[in-house]
Amino acid sequence: DRMMKGDYAGGMSVGNARKDSMLALETAQDYGVPLFATAVAHTPYEIAAQQGLAELDYAALAKLWEEWCDLDFAGQKRQ
């Protein structure tokens, strides 16, 4: 819903989701549990944080795919 409306204010932030993902990966590493898919899924959180999206709702990850795939989920014209 947030992606289709382009509304990324509020909610769980990219930064907090990134932190939680990192904690899961660190805990798994401590216990020797491989989390292959989680490690891959974590990457967009790192990229989004580097691009200044850390304070937005984690649905803002959609902005990465919009950029990479020349998409516009909100249906607004791209410039």
C-alpha cells in the first residue's frame, strides 16, 4: 500500500529494519547457523541506508527497485 501511494513516512524505518537484520545475522553467526537468504536480503537495507533512506519506512526499499528497473510504483510520471 505504501509503495503504491509513494508514502514512506512513519512506520518501521529502514534503519531499524537494517539493525534488526544485522542482529539476526550476528546472532546466527555466533551460533554457527547459516542464514544464506537473510544475508542476501540484508543487502538492500545497506544500500538504502547509504542512499539516505534510513529514516523512511522500510517500504522505501521499493525506491531502489524503481531506480534499478526504471519503474514507478506510485504511477507518477518519471522525469
